Amino acid sequence: MIQKSFIFLDKIDRITEKNLWKIGITSWDKFVSTDRIKGLSKARKSYYDRQLRKAQAALYNFDSSYFVNVLPSSETWRLYHFFKEDAVFLDIEVTGVSNADDITVIGLFDGVNTKVMIKGINMDMEYLKNELEKYKLIVSYNGSTFDIPFLIKRYPSLLPNIPHFDLKTACQRLGLKGGLKDIERKLGIRRQNAVVEKLYNGDIIKLYKMYKATGDNHYLNLLIEYNEEDVINLKFIADKIIDLLSKQTFVSFYGMPLFQKAEQF
């Protein structure tokens, strides 16, 4: 989808982008190879050509950081197909949101393996920083509101300069609303352990506190399983919704002029 995208170009909005698709400009290569596009001055067309070549060079060099500052955060989902093999699915659990609170659990999933770090057991922020440097895209659920700001506040140098794809925003565009568990149910995703299936966000903190108080590995194992299924299900959700979102976005937009008027750049 990213190579069909023009929304990151100056003065190109969703309507203009869809009208480019309508007239057959459905890829960066097609845009650049088309000599004239009605409504665009020669100078602006040349300017857009240069921007698209820069974006293409960044993409083929697997430099996802290029898109951090040019692609609107609400459109980061467009990078998913290209970078999905180098994406990390992230989820954190915290004791609260006050200055005295801290992260208790951090879960990562690379599409094959999970890593769960627990405060007081194996949480190592230097290791986590090095681990995150391996990836090109961070995927979360509600991370733009919670996970990412919390991590930045507590550990300002932890996160690499790569795009962040928030599944909650993408789900809302498809009319899927609610927390992670709500989205899982709506998409038919079931958790394997019936006990874990019934747990909610606050319960994982209770599990952590019960483990700290008793040392009983039963609570620790439930906590780990809960977090592992959180991050694994992020990938299931991403894979399910991304094609739906692409189809919803990449459609002809009839009845609208391509550009309101010709521009002189």
C-alpha cells in the first residue's frame, strides 16, 4: 500500500490521492513516468517526482525512519505490508500512571518468538533498547496514547526512530471499537487458556502483585501467558484488518475534481 500512497506529499490529501488513483496514477512509478498530470504545474510535478524518488530510495534501503516525519501517524498502517517481516508487536503493563508508577511487564513478538520481561526478574532496559534496534516498525494497540508516551517518559532514549502503527486507530476506521479483548472477540480470536481468556488489564497487575507476595509460579506463569497472547494477537489483528483497510482506502472517488485549480509552483 505504501507504494500507492501520495498522502505524504505536500498539499496532497486523501481526496486528491483517491482522484490520482481514479485517473490511473496508482503507484509511485506510474506518477513519475507520467509526463503531465492535469491540474499540476510542471514545477510541482517535478517537485513531487523528486519526493517520490526519495521515498522509493528509502523504502528499498529498508530505511523506515524516513517515513517517521513525512507520513501522517494515522497512515502508518500503509507501511505494514512492506515491513511486516521486520515489525515488532509490543505491549506493556504498568502499576499505574502516576510519576511513582513504573513498568511491570514488557512483551515483544517478532512474528515467530515472544520475549516477556518482568520487573525484578529479567527486565533489562539496555537489552530491550538493543533488541528494539533490530526492527523497522512498532505495532501496538492504543500505543500512541499509552505505551509509547509512557516508555518515552520513563526511558527517553529507549525507542528507535522508527514508525509506530497503532492498531486501535486502524480498527476505529473500520468501525471496530473497544479494548484489545473486545477487538479479539469481534474478529473471532480466542485465547487458548480459559483462565487467561477471562482476565482483563487490571488483572495482570494483580497477578504480578500476587506473585511478588507469594512467590507462587502459578501467578507468574499466568502473567507471562497473558502478555504473550496479547502480543501474538496483535499480529493476528494486524493481518486481519490490513487488507480490509487497504480495500476501504484504495477505491475510486467519483465526482470530485483532481485538483481544485491548477497551481503554479
